[in-house]
Amino acid sequence: MLLIGVLHRMRTIFFVLCYYWVLCIYVAQSIIILILQSCKVV
């Protein structure tokens, strides 16, 4: 039972890390696009 609990916790942490990783990439991509657009305007 203890092993199952540890595996479940690790899986939950893994999903949370993946979610934040995707979120960070999305935000970084948006910022880069905004910077490129502002450079094109100038």
C-alpha cells in the first residue's frame, strides 16, 4: 500500500511539473512573439 501511495504521489508531482513546464513555454513563446512584433514595428 505504501508503494502505491508513493507512486501515485510521484505521478501527481510529474503531472504538475509537466503542466507548469507547458505553461512556462507558452508564456515564453507569447513574450518572444510580442518582442518580435514590437521590433518589426520599430
